[in-house]
Amino acid sequence: MKFKVLGRVEIANGTASTALARSKIGHMLSLLLAMNNETVSVDMLIDELWGEQVPRSAQATLQTYVYMARKMFTESLRVPNAQRLLVTQPPGYMLAADQDAIDSVVFERLVREGSESLERGDPESTVVTLTDALKMSRGCPFAGMPTGTALKAHVTYLQELRLTALGLRIDAREQLGRHRDIIPELRSLVAEHPLNEGFHAQLIKSLLRCGRRAEALQAYQRLWQILDAELGLQPTPEVQRLHHEVLG
């Protein structure tokens, strides 16, 4: 089976597939996928699904959701023994999926491998590995699904991990001397993430390495204006040193 969560949540078993609807059942399965083969307690599931509006029948209703999810696995996805996939395991439930079956787990592994190859001094491998990882992203993780405290935290983690992957790939391409090639991507990233100082710094550095000193200075001034207006802060000492290099 394959589980996709880096975008809309989709589950496939051979030629059979389904996209999870925005529902309590979809929400429950999303959290179980996020926890990745770990038992999620009944209390945690109830808190995730209902927050402060917990009905008296929450535990019985949760059991019904589990039953309906297993029925979906059996009827829509032709899973022969759904109880071995969606496992009752005190104090709660676990989705027993293979590690490589969940795209977010593969994504995490590829980002880790890309980071390690960069540390070993192999930027070419880093670019290849992280490009493969970033291709897996289809939008916001768990797109369209309601999120409680736990699932929202996992969505934020995956979004931050994607930014890390983008930054590492840019670092690797810089080490390969591809400064000119990454400038368009960096301009797009600073527009999309205006408070990400790392992307601004990489843009300034790449412009400087390409001999575009005036544009590098403009990029620094733009960063300074954003930080001052939004946060009342100045650029970090590292970025200020980069500014002095631009001026020099």
C-alpha cells in the first residue's frame, strides 16, 4: 500500500485508490499516519478530533470511526485483513504501514541523506537527493484536512522540513558554483517567505558572486526594510557581514 500526505491525503493499494474526504474519519486516519506506526491513545485521538467540544459519546463514536475506516480499507481498497492495517493496540490504535509506504517518511529520510552528503563534501549527490525529495511535495501536507493540536504541529514540522530541504539544495548548488542558476529560485523564495533571513542571505551572496553588486545591495536593503517593519529587528551579524562584503 501507498500513503500520500504531502498534499491531499491519498491511499492506494495496487490499482485501487481513494482520496480521504474532509471528515472525522479522514482526520483520524491522518493523525495515525502522522504518528507513523506508533500507538495513538484514545485520549489523544479524542482531543485531536473534538478539542474542547468533546461529546459524551466520544469513545463510542471513535470506535465507530475505526470500524468505518476498516470497512473502507476492505471494500474500497481491497485490503484482505483491515484489522492488521488499522490495529487496536492499547491504549489506542496504530496504523501499521511499511516505512517506505508513507511519502512523508520517505521525504524525511531523503532530506536527512541529502544533509549528510553535503556534510561529507558531496554537493552533487545532495542536489540529486533533495530534488527527488522536493518532487514529492504536492502542496500543504494533509491539505484540506481539519487539524487539531497534534496534526497541526506535524504539518508545521513538514513545512519547515521542506524549507530546510530547499535551503540545503541551494547551499549545494552554491558549492557547485551555480550562483547564476539559483537566483530566479531565490527571488521566488524570498517573495514567498519574506521573513526567512536565510533565503535573503543566499540571494545576496549569489548576486554578489555573479558580480551584480548593485542588485545585492538592493536585496540587503529590502531585507532590512522587511525586518524593521515586521519585527522591529535588524539583520543578523552574519548577514551584516555579508552587507559589508557587498559594500567593499
